[in-house]
Amino acid sequence: DGAKARQSVNKIKGSGKTHAHKMQAAIAMSQRAKVASQRAKDPEKKKDLGQAHKVYQRYIDTNKKSKD
């Protein structure tokens, strides 16, 4: 759910790894949550996984390095 995703984003932030490694981890978790929410049958699980996907996606969007 969203709260668990926020905990995991905080772990990613404080990991001390490179920016690329952090982004790769966040993208992987975002994709997992997205696909799991699409496949979930239970409406409550679907909502929780959707919230988690949004949390990861927000982190990815705010930490993207611009290509300008």
C-alpha cells in the first residue's frame, strides 16, 4: 500500500547508492506495483497497489535528471 511504498522510497533515498541505482530500484518497484494492481481481483488490493504505484512514480518524476 501507499504507506509501505513510502517506507521503501525512504530506504532507497538513504541507501547511499548512485542516482542510477536508486532510480532503477524505484522503477522496478513502480512496475511491479502497476502490474500487480492491474492483475489483482480484490478491489481493496487493487486500490492499495495503485497507491503504491503512484508513490513510486512521484519519486521517479521528482528525481529524474533532465536531459537538457
